[in-house]
Amino acid sequence: MKPYQKPRIPISFGGSSDAAIAVAGKHADIYALWGEPLDGARETIAKMRAAALGNGRAAEDIRFTLAFRTVVADTENAAWAKAVDILEKIKSQVARSTGGNGEKLPSNVGSVRLREAASRGKVLDKRLWTEVAEASGAGGNSTTLVGTPEQVADAILDYCDAGVTNFLVRGFYPTEDTVTYGRDVVPLVKAGIAEREARKVAADRPRRSISSTSMPISGRPPGARAADTKNLLAHFRRRSIERSPRPGARR
């Protein structure tokens, strides 16, 4: 069955097994992964891009969504105090639901990867908290970024740099956490992304300028090459003058 609508609705896909990645490489427009450490996220993104290329697609054809939770407070100590309280409540719930023996761990590859990450430490990278994943068996969205709004935004931007383009964020207290995330974290993430885009444009501008104004001079007499060089320098001087701010103009 294929979509009738063209362009079709984007296909979002998840799954960390080799079979899932093979299918996603052929069909997915958006690939979703859980909040793994940065090295794991980079590994999965690289696999997905390779799978896309293997199916005759461009690596850029697939966007990436990363899912995690957040614990945010005005200070880092306050955020970790909230995290400790959350962990104790989760542990008591798990003990009641499993009879205290913790059996029946999810066997899907995504959950296994989260549990393996948790075995490496309680906090990975800058502030990826793994204890909830360990306590709950990592049956779902269970890793968490903990800290102040600035710290959490900084950690999210690290994932942006790794290739993640979308974020699916959950809280432990839906209403309170949604307000905090939207009010205090999202604006910082947007500002960080805008800053990165501005730096990228600024870095690319000189290359484009030289490429668009340079002239082929190889294979010509020395006098002609010298004249071409002189004309090119004069051209850049004119452009520099044109770009200089006029007296009284706003900067």
C-alpha cells in the first residue's frame, strides 16, 4: 500500500535492530531514537545515513528525533534534589509491580542499549541521567537531562550538533514540566540553533564570494594574468567600499 497524496505525509520510524534500520533506510523520513548518550546517538545516526545511501537516497533525506525526559530547576542542586525524589518514587512503583525481583526486562534492542548505557554510569556526557532507565528496565523514554535551563539547553544543543533535528521531550510531572520546558528551556535552544546557523552562514560567505567572482586565468599570457589579478583586486575593493557603513547609518 502506497500513499495516494503527493507529496506524501512524512513517514516516522523507530527501531534499533539491524532489521529495523534496514527498513528505515529505505522508507523513513524521520527516524526516532531514545535518549542515548552522544556516542550512541552518533553511532545510530551514522548507521541510518549509511542505510539511506545503500538504498539510493541522500543521507540528508532522513531527519532524526531524539526522545528523553527533563528535570529542570533554578539551580543544579535543586534539579538533582528533584531527580532523587523522582527516583525513589519510581523504585517503589517498580517494586510493587514486579514483586521486588525486577524480572521481565524488555528485550527490544533500544531498551537493551539504554540499560547498557546505564551500566556505564549514573550520569553520562554532561548530564544524561540513567538511573531511571536502570530502575525501570528502560521500557521506554527513561533517560533524563538534569540541570538548570541553561545546562539542559546546552546538552540538547550537543545533540543538535550530532545531527538530531527534532526532540520529543516528556516530563515526570506533565503540566509543571511542560510549562518549565517551554518557558525556560526552549527559547535557549532556539537561540543556540540560530547562533549556530549564523556562524555557518558567516563561514560559508567568503567561499561563495570568491567562487562567484573568480575568473579562470590559467593558460593565458603573463600580461593577461596580471591584468586579471589587478581587476579582481579592484573588484574586491569596490565591494569593500560598498559594504562600509555610511555616516549616520545604523549598525
